[in-house]
Amino acid sequence: MKSMKETWSLNNGVQIPCLGFGTYKAAEGSTSEIIKTAIRCGYRYLDTASFYETETYVGEAVAESGIRREEFFLVSKVWKDEMGYDGTLRAFERTLENLGTDYLDLYLIHWPKPSPDTKEWKQLDVETWKAMEKLYREKRVRAIGVSNFLPHHIENLLSSCEVVPAVDQLEFHPGYSQEAAVCYCQERILVQAWSPLGRKRVMDDELVEELAKAHHVTPAQICLRYALQKGIVPIPKASSEERMKNNQDIFDFELTGLEMSELDTMPPAGWSGEHPDRDRVKVC
């Protein structure tokens, strides 16, 4: 990858940008200004979700950009309380209305379970996926996928689905690289990274800081470059124009094989505390 304009090919042939912009909490103060700034900085992959409550602001920013809809890659997700066949179809219509578009580029199931103790999650996921397949067959969405699904959740879908998920969006960063899930997916499902920068403990980690100094970049750029070299699409968030631009400046250096191995094996750090099969853990 030599620039953020380059793409990866999904398992259905759709081309997806190699770097996205996350919009979680990007509309605080009920304004689309942060998203408009991201667009001005060159971001075209905009990641939202019904849970984020930013869809309307993404739609506003896209509409006011003066850029053709076809140049954007718009992604949203069906939330835990919207799952099921009918619920998913209704949620999709709300998402399209919020975004002011008549199709999505990618639509995901946000989590495999409404709660860790949901006993009927397997059937619920299958019903939700059947609705996603309907939308895909009708060409109302160019690709469908999942988020926070681990191998056993995906295997449940594969046992009855007609369309293999194109994407699995996972928390991924140095200190939480989810090797088992990533290796499972990468044969046919593209992995995307939410929270690719981890948290302060990742940014302050001595190895990450050491590599940043060696390459004359920031710790955040090390984390994003790490994801790219693992074949993963990072979706960083940023609120300032400077950070948005810095997060794009990751294509003119390369981590060595040894440096990648060091990051692969660094001590656990920066986990959000979220796990699809467990109650949320409070972390510092």
C-alpha cells in the first residue's frame, strides 16, 4: 500500500479503501463539522452505526461536500436491539434515511449477541443474516459483514448462510491483536480494526515509542502501519485536522519483520474491556 487511495478487494470483488475514518463520538455538540473536516482531509471511507447516532451528520457532511456519492464508501451497522429479520430490515431503512442515500457500500451486524447471556443468539444471528442477504441480493448494499464476531460466531452463520461475510470488524491494535480471530478470518474475510490506536497505555508503551523514534513518526502512526502490514484496514478516529492528516501519513515507511514480530508479542495493553461473550470489564 503506497497511499490511502489504494484499495483491497473483498471476497465478492468490491474494492474497499485501505484506510477509513471512524465517526463514533464525531458529532458531539450535534454538528457535522468534524466529519466535514475529515472529508476535506481526503477521507472517503466513513464508518458509522445506528448506535453511534452519527448517521445523520455523516449524511449531511457528504451532501454538503459537493463530492459524488459514488466516491464515498459508506458503512453502517445494525445494533443489538435491532436484530432479527424484520428488525434488521427496518433498521436498514432508517439508516438509509439518516444518511440520505439509497444504498450502502457495507452493512454489518454490530455484535453477535444482544447480551452475553442471550441463549438464542445463534438463531437470532441467522435471522439477522438472512435479512442482510436479502438486502445484498436486492443490490441495496454492495457488501455485508459482521463486527466483533469470533470464529465460533462466524461458524454459526456459515452453517446456513448463502453469502459468506465479506468483513469482520474487530478491536485490533498492538497489545490486543486477536491472533486467533484474525488468522481464522484472513483466508476469505477481510479484517478491519476498530480502536486501531488502542488507548494511552499503547501510545505510551516503550516499544511503540521506541519504534516511533526510529522511524521518525508518531506512536499512532506505528499502530496504523502495523495494522496495514497485517493486511487489516484500520479505522481510526480523530477530532483535529492535524491528527486526521497524521493518521494518513503512514505510507512512506515500513516496519521490518522483526519490528512486526515485537509488536505481535508485546504485553497485553489498551484493551477496551469489550468482549462479545462476556460482560464488559472496566479497564483503565
